[in-house]
Amino acid sequence: MSTLTIDAIRKSYGAIETLKGINIDLASGEFLVLLGASGCGKSTLLNIIAGLAEPTSGDIRIDGRSIVGMHPKDRDIAMVFQSYALYPNLTVHRNIGFGLEMRKVGAAERDRAVHETARLLQIETLLERKPAQLSGGQRQRVAIGRALVRNPKIFLFDEPLSNLDAKLRMEMRTELKRLHQLTKTTVVYVTHDQIEAMTLATRIAVMRNGRIEQLGTPEEIYNRPATLYVATFVGAPPMNLLAATAQAGRVTVDGTGIALALPGLEAVPAGRRLVLGVRPEAVGQAGEGIGFSARCEVAELTGPERIVTASVGGQRIVAALPAAARVEAGDDVTLHVDPASFHVFDAETEARLN
Amino acid sequence: MSSTWMTTRAWLLMLPLLAIMIAVIGWPMADTVRLSFTDAKLVGLGGRFVGFDNYVKMLTSGNFQRALYATTWFAVVSVTAEMVIGVLAALLLNQRFYGRAVLRALLILPWALPTVVNATLWRLIYNPEYGALNAALTQIGLLDSYRSWLGEPGTAMTALILADCWKNFPLVALIALAALQAVPRDITSAALVDGAGPFARFRFVVLPYLAGPLMVALVLRTIEAFKVFDIIWVMTRGGPANSTRTLSILVYQEAFSFQRAGSGASLALVVTLIVTVLAVGYGLLVRRAAGSAA
Ligand SMILES: Nc1ncnc2c1ncn2[C@@H]1O[C@H](COP(=O)(O)OP(=O)(O)O)[C@@H](O)[C@H]1O
Ligand SMILES: [Mg+2]
């Protein structure tokens, strides 16, 4: 049970600044997900917390005490890697107990802790095997066990599920959530998978080019994305973006002649280029709201939903309709959107306006 | 296509190679076996069949036993030293430091030099009148007067071993360096976070990736060291007082200096047998090492 403060962290490799000032304050027991595309600096930040890399400037504090410059082993953190990183010639038992063994914990106590952890992860029957004799999912459980057994102040995960197949990834996701609810340890978890971020996090930090684009709860990130980047990164299928223009306190959607009066946009000067975002799941076939006349180009049944790609005044819009919706390619349809579910962004600054 | 045809075709394709192998290895080998049961001289005809005489004489002769001892000593000491120095050099060159790339490139140099050049260089270094070793040792005060390192039975073998190490440790170092670079960074990081010190990291993280390749280096180097000829021939010709006369030198002297083809052949076959046993034994070891590291 520990707090974690990431204070103005910067990191440069030569002339290139990989982290450009990161600030995050984590309460005890939080599950923070660092979400972002490959190369945005997630692993670098995690390695700095772990002590595997030193920041160029800034401070990291656990329970208010600075840990910058401290050896990784003295930070009381545990880390799980994408590649599992198990010791190849040690048994599962010794792999899990390795951290305790290195910390000179007695054999009997170690054995008890290893068995308890193995029971929690349901890998008791694998304890005498070598990593090479395990499947990917089993290896990842061992890697998690190795972190769990130490009962650290903070858990760090670097894309732990990326090497697993889709079904296993979902199982392990649930498993991780269960373990977090059980242990209530503070977690920092790196992923580029927005579903993992949405399901696991108590808070998400969306990163881009070494900066935090938005820090918030999954609901905030999903319902009120602060920038265009966050809006398109989270959600599948991704948010629809319609080109629009501000006109006398109203927003006209380019190519349609539809003008909307949206709250919060009164101050936007006329003629300003805007981007109107709307999530596919907020687009319906019936109901209140604004109606768009559209022509269906493609209709794809995913099982629970029918994903309809349509054209509205020359712009493309994707709607997630119920599977029962009778829409075929070539059909003319009217798509309805509740005005409250529009997200308005400045086309130039990409910042949210409403 | 039937599998018998596949097999037949495979054999057909290999036939030219097999023919060449038989011509250049098989036939001389067979002739050596035949010679080893005769008292043939190097020049002149034939020689009489003498049964196992050559073998009995040779195996019971002091020369053979001394040469076997000298060879084993040379092989064990030089290979052990090469392995240790090679691994240490690799660990060093795997660190991040300024000028590492240049050092890595330089590392290959001793090994790339022809043995004759290397041996000649070391003869210069050991030279009793103007050698660098004498000069260096006198200047730092470890030595009172110049010595003939290759001319004294007490130091010649050690001097040879040193020269051989200098030539061959780079091979071990290169193999070890390649293996070190294959150690996954995540495992090293995990060990750091787990609190493993340098020795534990070497033992549990590095060694599993080093063991297989090092075993291969060990096999290569031991077999080569057991067959050693050129470096010794250039530096000491087996002297002084036969103190550096290894098995290959003995074979050469028997067959060519003393022109006794028959007993030279029997000696050569015994050396071949020893090296084969070493190779097979090591082969098994390598397979075990590879199995445990995977
Ligand atoms: N040791 C390093 N030396 C130089 N550049 C690095 C180093 N580690 C990471 N980088 C660079 O920093 C950037 C961010 O890397 P990383 O944190 O691994 O991204 P992510 O984990 O988000 O995919 C990348 O452009 C990468 O090339
Ligand atoms: Mg990464």
C-alpha cells in the first residue's frame, strides 16, 4: 500500500528528448495504465520508476521518499516483462522464489510463500518444471508469481499480455483484475491496447511523443477525450471525425448543410475549422437527435453488432447498429445522433472545445 | 515421389563428394594403417609385415609417454587459460565504454594472424639478446639478467603456452561475446529488480546462455591444442632437450626426420584415435549442455 509521485520527469537520449516532463500522482492502491502507441516513451518511464534507467531531471517518490539514484533492488518494486524474462535453467519454484532467495529469506519461509503464490495463480502442479516446458500463458503466470511473491510496494507491468493469443489475453486480463482487487497494491501498467487500459485501469495516462496527452479515469478518457489524439486512440471502431466550421455560434457540418447549436461553443470565432467527433456506438437508426441522410457503403455483421460504413455529404461515418438492423450496402438511411454525444475539437490545436 | 527414390537421389547427389572424400582421406588413411604394420622406410620400397611391433615399441617407449604428457599439459593449461581470459575479455567488451568498437575490432587481430607470423613475433619477444620480454622484465626490476626463455627446458613450454594463448583467446572471446549479446535484456533487468548481485547474475542469467557456445569453443580448442604442431615447430622444434616435443612433433620426427614411415604411421594413428575419442566425448557433452540451456 504505497503512493507514487512522478514529478516533472524528463529523459533525453543524446539530443533526443524521449520524456518531456511527466507528472502523475498516484494514491495507494491505484491501477494506472500508461497507454500509447509504440515508441511514445512508456517503457522508458517504467524503467525510470524501476531504477533500470535514470531520469535526466525530475523526481520519483514512493510514500513521499525520493527513490531517484537508488539501486533497483532497494526500491521494493516488482516488475513483469512482455517477454516473461524467466531464468531459463531454474525451475518454476526457484524462478518464483528468486527474489526472496536473493534477499536471503530462509528456505522454509520461501517455500511457503512460493506455494501460496502458486496456489493463487493455479500453477502448483508446474513448480518442478523448467520455463522451456511451459506454454506462453503458464510462463506469464510464473512471471506474475515472481512479482507477486515479494509483496512489493509497487507493481510494474510492461505489456505483459502482448505475447499471448486473444483468448488467453482476455483470461489473463480478468485474472490481473482479480489479483489487484485481492492485493490492492499500487500498479503501473504499460500497454498499447486500449481495451486492456479501459478494463484494468482506475486511471489512464494517454501518452504521445513523451508527453501525457490526458490523465483521467477510463470514463473521462472515453466520454470526454481532451484531444483529438485521445479521441481516436480509445474506442473500437474508432470515433468518427467530421470536418465542420464554426458559424455564428453554430457548427455546420461540411458538405451537409446541417447546422448544430452545441453548448459551450458560443465563444468560438466564426469561420474556425472544427472537427466534430461522434462514437460509432452513439449513432443510431432511430430516436431523437439530429438526422443525417446517408448512403450505406458497407455493412459488416460482427455478431452482436452490425457495423455500417456510410457516406454523409461526402464524409465517411461509421455506425455500430444492433445486429437486427436491416441495412444493406446501397441503402439510403437516416442516422440519428444525440447532440449531447458530439465531441468538438479545434482542427488546428486538436484541443477539445465543448 | 517414393521415399526410396528420394533416398536414392540423395545418395546419387552425394556420390561425387563421397568419391573425393574417399580419395583424399579414406585412401591415405587405409595406407597409413597398412604402413603401421610394416617396417617401411620413408624412401625405398615396401617394408616387411611386422604385426603389432611398431605399436608395442612405441607405446612402451619413454618418448611417447613424455610426448603424451607434454601434449596434455600444453592442451590443458593453454585451453583453460584461453577460456578464462576469453570469457573475461568478452565480459569486458560487453560493457558500455568509450572506444569499445575499436577494441572489439582489434580483438580479432591475434587470431587472424597466420600462426607462423605469430610464432615468429613471439620468438622475437623471447629473444635472449634483444627480446622485449627480457627488456620489460629487467626494466621493472623483476629480472637481473637476460634469459633464454625458449632455450631453457624449464621455461620453454610456458613460453609456448603464453604465445598460443595470445593467439587463441580471441576466438573464445568472440564466441563468448556473441553469446553475451544474445542474453535477453529483460532477464538481466528482472534479475536486477529481484536483487541479484554480479555473481548471481552471471550464474543464473549469463551462464545459461554462455554454456552451449563455450562448450563448442572448448571442444574446438582442445582438439586443436591436442594436434598442435606449427607454433611449436616454428618456435622450438620440440626442444630444448625435447621439453616441448608434443605428439605431432614426435610423429613428424619419426616419419620424416628419422624416415621411419612404419612406426611414424602407427604413432599417427594413435594420435588420431586419441583426438577422435576426445571429439566424440565432447560431442556428447555439447549435446547435454545445449539440452540443459534450452
Ligand atoms: N537506451 C536507449 N537509447 C536511445 N534511445 C532509446 C533508448 N531507450 C529508448 N529509446 C528511445 O526512446 C523512445 C521511447 O522508447 P520506449 O520507451 O521503449 O517506447 P514504448 O515503450 O512506448 O514503445 C523510442 O524512440 C526509443 O528509440
Ligand atoms: Mg515498450
